[in-house]
Amino acid sequence: MSSVAGADTDPLSPGTFAPLRNRTFRSIWLASQVSSLGWLMQTVAISWLMATVSTSDLMVALVQASSTLPAFIFSVFIGAIADNFSRRRVMFAGRCLMAIASAMLTAFVALGFVDPWMILGFSFLIACGGALNDPAWQASVGDMVDRRDVPAAVTLLSVGFNTVRTVGPALGGVVVASFGLLTAFAVTTLSYLVPLGTIWRCKWKVRSSPLPREPMRTAIYDGLRFTAMSSEIKAATARGTLFGLASIAILALLPLVVRDQLGGGPLAYGTLMAGFGTGAVFAGVSNSVFRRRLSQERLITLACVACAACSLSLALTSSLAVAAIALALGGAGWVTAWSGLGVSVQLASPRWVVGRTISIYYALIDGGIAAGSWIWGTVAQNHSLTLALEGSAGALLLVAAIGVLFPLRERRESEPDPLEEFNAPAIALDLKPRSGPIVVKVEYLVAVENVEAFLDLMRERRHVHSRVGARHWTLQCNLQKPLQWIETFRTPTWTDYLRLNHRLTLADKELDERILQLHAGELPPQMMLLIERPTSSARKPEQSAPYFPHR
């Protein structure tokens, strides 16, 4: 279950709760809170089980790594699935995997087959289900609610999870202390069945595309390319990866803090986790107030400082009360950072690629979290717990300072959705969907005095077209006719050419109009559509057809 969803709107404004009027969103959101409660209980139970069956500090820290590593390994692939297949079915499959893995873990604990690697294995499988569910669930928000309610819906995801965080760990500690680990695992398994049944019953409309589904390799490539060309997404992902690597020591090493420094048990661990959740909820509710007064970059800096203070306090204190206060501060910094970073990715992603950008973001930040769990666990085992926590605090201060290299830009409005209005030009050949490669050439006439302005607009056009599918984009000037400029790009297939044009937004069309104003010809710019033909001597006879499938 992801805890990094956030929003850039006021949680206390009337519009924040507008998505709850949507029956489908409300049902799945409420069911998700039940599942999150069970997951948090299970997190306490698994962490405490590992601390009791293993004397290795590294194995305890690896519990956090096992719960985040699947998102790092599979999320890019899963994001492509979420954008190309039924998101409802993807969510259902993910929830099924979580329920089955949790049931098997419960059975093994009941039979007494408890081993550190077995614990990590089932933790990994449960996290695989979460990795499959989360991108599809977050991408489905825009399908369930009206566009104007999307920021409020994302806010509810964050507020809901962090509200549950205040009671889930404490409840988990109470259940483990009072009824035992087996009961905690059994209750968690039952909680996973709630969203499973809800998703089975609920259905929602999804905008259908007139184009065929993208091949998985192409879908992954397009998602990676769009992410690489978005400065906002790159900055948010880089900062999130580093923040996760540095800050995860707080949660990964907390069982060791309770066991070795505070001398407490499951109840103390749950209480401290509840303190962390309380600070997170306070920050989520107050988020809009902070955003009105501070820039996003300043908020991330303060979040890093807050988490650094938390980590340093845990390294130095032996008081449960002081540790609880420190964790409340850390929880506030945690949700403030993830809220701002998550919303930056959401608002910079159009609907056609949002599942992939979210999954790539999660893949890298969860990879950072997994790496951080291993690093700080290794430091704690080979040196000392205090040194690991102090090192985490120092790293967080460096993450705050690195904003000079990767600053977060302010963005208040969502990326416009594609117009999806494109009439394919008439062609004389009978092309198949996979025919290609397709070459597009557009000829412009530009007066000498307008060349610099034209080049500026064409740089922007290159960025626009490349991020929606154009490849090998070039701009050439005719040496014999210097007023003539030729734009050229390729797409792998005819379908990819159609898909490119369906992804253009109103802002992209307005860019075309500005370029057209610099065109000096009496007729509009001339466009040519060509298909590359193989000329190799080894070409087979049947390849002489007027079209050639892309291989």
C-alpha cells in the first residue's frame, strides 16, 4: 500500500470531499482504508516477528526493503499494463495476490513454519500485489470522478491513509501483545478481502480509444521517454528517490530502537508508529495552509529538516515520550515531502500516460527506500544503531541542500488532456496498422527576419512531438532555397503515427498556430507522408507489397 499520495488543494475546503459523492470512488476508497488498516497491522506483526526470530539487524531492516522492492522491479511494466488494460481488472488481480499471500503467511505461522527468509518472501509477495494495485488505482481516480475533482480525490487518498496510520500500528501492537501474531495475520487477511469484493461489485466507465492497444515494449518505451522529457517529473523523482533513501532509516530501524534503546515491546512499537501517523495526518490537514505561505521547494526543505531532527532524536534518546514526539515531527515531514512530490508527478502527467509516469516514479522512489533499508541496516549491524540514525540525519540535510540542482517548479493546474480529435489524411496505399516505418515531412517557407523566432518555436515543437511518440526528429534548411525549412520525424508504424496525433493537446495545437503565422507561403505548409521501403538485396519477394509491416 503506497503512502506517498498527496494533493495540492485545501483538505478542509468543501470541494475536498466532493469525490465522496461518487458512489464508486467512495466504496473503493472506504474499502481501501480497511485494507490499509490491516496492512499496517501486518507491518507491525511482520516486523516484530522478524525481530523475535532473527538476531540480525540487517534481516529486521530488510523487512522494509522486501515491502518496497517489488514496486522498484515491476512498476514500469505494471504502469504500462494499467494504461493499456482494464484498470479494474489489474486492481482485482493485485488484491487477489495480496489476499492469497497473506493467507499463506497466516497458515505457515499457524503451523509453526517460521523462518526469516520465509517471512521476507511472503512480505515480498504481498508487496507485489500492492505494486500491481496501486498504479491502476491512482490512475483510475481520473476515470471515476470529474476532472475538477481529481485533486480533491488525490487529497483523500493521502488523508485517508494517514488517518488510518494513526490507529493501525497501535492496533497492531495491541493485537500482537494481547492475542498473538497469528490473530494479527488472520485479521489482516480478512481485511484484504474487503476491497477485493468491492472492486468485483463496482464498475466505472473508461474513455475508450479508437486505436488498438499499444504493444508492451512500445508502451514502456513511450512512458520512459515522456518521463525523461518532463523536467517536473524528473525533478520530483530524483528528489523522491534521495529522500526515500535517506529517510527510511526512521521506519526501518524503529523496531531496533524499541528493542535495544527503549526496552519496549510490540505495544511500544505500535504507539510510536501511531505518533508517526499522527504527525502525518496533521501535516496532511494543514498542507494547504503551508502551501499558501511557502513555495514547494521550501516545503521539501523543511520536510527534510523535520525528518533529520526525528532521526537524530531517535539516535540520542532513551525516553518513549521523546521518541513519540520526534516521530510525530518525522511523520509530518514524511507526508509533506511525499504529498508535494506525488502531486508534482500527477499534475505533470496527461491521462494517456499517467499510469506509467506514476509507476516509474514509484519504481525509483521505492528503489531508493529499499536501498536505504539495506544501507542503514548494514550500518546498524556492522557499526551501531546510533551511527546509522545519525548518518540518516546527515543524508537528509544533504537532500535538502540538493534542491539547488533539482528544484521543484510550482504548478497549479493539471496538464491538459489530449484532444483526441484527429482525422487521418487520405492515403493512396492500403496500409495495415503495423505498416511502417512512417516518415513525416513538413515544408515551411520562413522569411530571414523570422528565422530566430521560427527556430525557438520549432525547438518547442520538437519537445512536444518527441514526448508523444515522434522519433528521429530533425529540422533542415534547403541550401539551394534558404527560405525553405523541412521538419522530419518518424514513427515505427502507421498506428503510432495516428496515436501521436491523438495525444496532442490544445496547447500543442496553439503552438502549431504560432508556427503557421511565421510561414511565408501563400499555401499552408506542405506535408508529405512516406513509408520506408527496404532495398536490401536479401529482401524476400513478398516484401515488394505496397506496405511493409513493422517488425
